[in-house]
Amino acid sequence: MNWLSVAEIAKLTRIPAPTARRYAALFKDFLGGRKMGRVTKYPEESLVVFERISRLYGEGRVTSEIDDALRTEFPRTIEVDHRANVPAPRTEGYAELASTFNDVIGKVASCMGVIADQKTIIDNQQEDIQKLKTAFVLLARSQKKLKQLPVSEGSIPDDFLEQTQALEQKDAEIEEMALKLTFDTSDIKAKLQILESELVRLRKDRREMEKYLQDKIDRLKEPTS
């Protein structure tokens, strides 16, 4: 018989490894797992059970409903450990809570990553806008200085005069664009402050959630009286 680890099962079934571990903890009676050293392995036939569990969750079934469905479809294979006659610890609730904890923390970390990426993009946009605004202002000043230069008849080529006159017409537009960029920069700064505040709040919520779930896990790990 070919025995597989949870990591190998996750690869073959394309079920995420943390999810496969949760399935193994919740529905171990139907999987025929066997302890081999420090690793629990499962027979190759259990792949069908893992895939069936994944489909049932995908259909919106809850754990109790899936357990009932598996009872009608697969035999139960309860593993008995003859090395010690001690009550089994409450591992099912611990495994489910730990998996939920990892899923929630993963989603929070993903949201924090998105906010951090948005902050980087806004920072880069703000820097580019500032450079562009500075270039427009310098160009406008150069045009004003050109207008103030003394010009004698025939000393400047006609094409240069035409280009200068065309640039003069753009002065007002340049000044207006520079002013608009100033407003845009202020708006981006406000959005950046909002994102930073949201990032701080998410970090605080994550710390509180970690503490709360860790307390729950610790209580589940305590031996029952």
C-alpha cells in the first residue's frame, strides 16, 4: 500500500496544504491515517475522501453535514493507539480553530499588503507630480525672462520669434496646470493619510485578534478535568 503525507496529498489533489491538514484533523475517522515516526500518513485511497470533502465544502456544506455525508459514503477507520490507555486530547477543535486563525491572519496580511502597495504607488505619483509641477514653473519663468529681453529688429531669426510667441500663449495654460497639480498633490496627501490610518488600525486589529485566538487555543489545549 502506498502511504502519503498531507503535503503529498495537497499536491496531488491541489487542495491547499493548510486546508488539507484541517480536513485530516476534522475527518480522520474516514481517512485511515497511520503514525509513521513523527509524520501521520494516509493510504492512497484516501485521496478520494479528501477530494469529496473539498467538493462538499465548495457546495456550501458545513462540517456536521459533511460528516453525515461521509458516514453514508465511506467506512469509518478509527485508529487505535495501543501504546497508552489515556484519554485523547481535544485536538479537533484546536485544529479547526488554528486553521481559522491562519485563514483570518492571512486575509488581514493580504489587506495590509494591498494598502502598503497603494501607499507606494501614491508616494511615487506624488513625487512625479512634484517634479512635473517644478518643470512647468521653471518653463513659465523662462518664458517670462525671454519676453523681458531687449530685441532689435532683424537680430533674432523669424522661426525663433514664432516659437517664442507660441510658447507665450502656453504660459497661462502652464500656470493653470501647475495650480491644478498643486490641488491634486493635496488630494493625494489626504488619501495617503487615510491609507496610513487604515493600515495602523488593521495592525492593531490583527494584534488583538491574534491575542484573542491564542487565548482560545491555549484553553483548548488545557487538559479537561
